[in-house]
Amino acid sequence: MPFTVNIRIVFQALKSLRSLGRKRASICASLCFFGYFAHGQAPVVWINFVSHNEPGDNLHQPFHYYPARDKVMELADLILSKKAAWNLQTCDGFAQGAFQLEGVENNVFRSLASFPFLEHIEIDPRNKNLTNIADLYGLLDTLGAKPTQTLGGFTYYPVPDWYQYQDTIQGINRPWIRWKCQLMWGAGSPGHQNDFFDYGIWKPDSTTTSSFIIHNPSRSIWYTGHGCQPVGGLDSLEDIALILQPLRAFVDSLQNGLLPADKFYGYSITINQREFGPLLFDKVARLCDTLNAWGPSRIRWATLNQRLSAFEEWRMETGLAYSQWSCGQTGTTTLEGVAPSPGYTLVTGHSAGIYEIRFTDASQHTVLLADVLGRECQVLSVSESALMDLTTFPPGIYVLKIDQHPARWLHNP
């Protein structure tokens, strides 16, 4: 039977050791932590779904709004039945549609923010809006959505647009509204070519892309990553194995002690509201059934703010200030100061498992393929373009790294 220990008890015990003297207490602390991290329970992965819509979806128009509303409520019923967690991140169009076509007393947002959905669903204002985010927050609040102070999706590379939210934002159409960001999710890039994939939670330092990964405790905004998954997340035609296979390998690695136990791990399954319908919902249901079968000792469902609350408790219990673990990272790599990969195009028009990478500059780049545990499979030195043949490797998901920066996932069928 494996040895387990409650780390809160460990810290309470350490407080009582102060009278023993610094040296003896240090020895006891080392023994306690060695026992916990070497033999204690493996960390769980905190999981949720995150959806988004776009300003161009025209969800303020009746022709688009009513079908979207019905599909959102259908997904809400599904999430509730599976005891899962979902963050609905919305632009202003969907909120305007609810206000104009349903009113403030009885609308889709008020329904989602009420029993029985309240503990399973959060509504976040998106960064991408035709008005400013404080106006959107104010409108969602008027609709009874209980909107969060989570920034849904932003650009961190090459021109960051998130740093403005260090300050309190005042509404333009609703100047009496103030919105202050507490949590960010979804560090993106143009065309999703250089999105940031990480399982951790930290406070990004500043606007330079290389300092985004540096934790600065004096900053006010936490960032939580969404883990490793295909670019664009899950759509209605995608094989759920593209989500489940690498996630299962990651969870198994945690359980088997192959990844650090002194980390906090979060994972979000990204879905696009445009894809809502029977095909996607069937995949969501099967994903939930599979993940639920893994059990609460491996995964826990939590909305983004529930995840942040669990992280705050983890910080109190461990005494650690933040957590970072990137896609394909191994125990010998560090992320601080690593800049995003340069501009490139990935050509997928070749046969299955064959990819061509083309860089927009003439510099020499190191292109590395690794499996989901970070083990290197292929290393190329590329100046302009090169072919990558995954068919010589076992079927599965692989991490493409460019100049040590995890860039995206590739699939070998």
C-alpha cells in the first residue's frame, strides 16, 4: 500500500519544529518533503471546457441568436449531466442579442448563472469586442450573467494586447462601469501559429514576449494555461483521440512519477461556439465519460476561477509561489527567458504524417520533434524550409518545437 500524507498536516508540523532549532527543523523539513513528493499522491489535473464566439458571428441578429441560444442551453444540460465544467467566453454580439431579443429578466445568460448550472459554468468577457471589455462586463452583469474578472483570450505575441488590463478599465458606453482583470486565459498569436501551451499558473512579468513566462509577484494578474492540445482545440469533425491520447499519456506520467509532483496542472479543452451541434456534443459526451472514468485521483473538473481557488489552496499548502510546466518540457529544461518561435508556415498538403515547415526569415533554426513526454524524436537544422516525416515514428501526437519553444502539435495517424 503506497504511503500518503496530507501536506497541510506537514506544514502544521513544521511550525511546531521551530523550537528544535533551524538546523534540526531543516533536516525534518527535508525528510517531510522527500516523503511527500517521492511517495505521496500524484497531482491531479484540473480540467474544463472553454468555448468562444467571434464578433463576426452576428449573434445579435435573430436569425443567428436563437439557434445559438438553444445550442448553448443544450451544451449546458450536457455539462451538468456529466458533472463537468465549462467557461463560456463571449464577445458583445451574443450579449447584445440576449438584451435586445430576450430582455434582462429571462435570457440565456441568467439561466446559465442560476441553479442548477451555477457551479458548473462561468461566463467570461472576451478580449475581442466591438466595444470595450468594461462595457461588455456591464451588459453581462445587467443580464444576470454573474460575469467573471477573467480575460478570455488575448494576444501575447508578437504584439501583446493584455498589459492594458493591469489597470482598471472604465466603460465607454457605460462610464460608471469599472472592470479589473484578475485572471487571464488563452495566450494566442495571429493565425494561432505561436500560441503558448502551458499547464501552469503564474503572474506574467511584462509586455515583451520573452518576459511573459517570467513570474513577477508584484503584478496583479494571474495567467492559467490550457495544456497541450491541437491548435484550435476540438471541433465537430476531429477525432477525440487527438485530445485523449496525449492527455492520458500526461496523466499516466504524473501517476507514475515521471513528471514533477511539486507542480499545479491545469488543462482546458477548447471548443468554438460555431461548431455547436450534435456532432460536437457527441464528442463532448464521450470525452466526459472517458475522463470521469479516470477518477478524481487523476482529474478534477473545475471552472477557471474554481481552478484558481484550488491553486491558491495549493500555494498555501506547499509554500510555492507559482507553477509552470510547458508542452513537451522535461525535468532538465527551463522556460524563463525563452522567446516565442519565429514566423513560419506549416504545410500539410503532403501525404498523411508528412509536414513541411517554411520560415519567413533566412536565419538558422533548430526544429525538434518530441513525444508528449518531451523525449526527442528528431532534430533538424533549418534555414528556409524542410520536410518532417512522422511516418517513421509510432502513431500518436508529437510536439513541434522551434528554437526550444513549443510551437504546436502534429498528428501521425
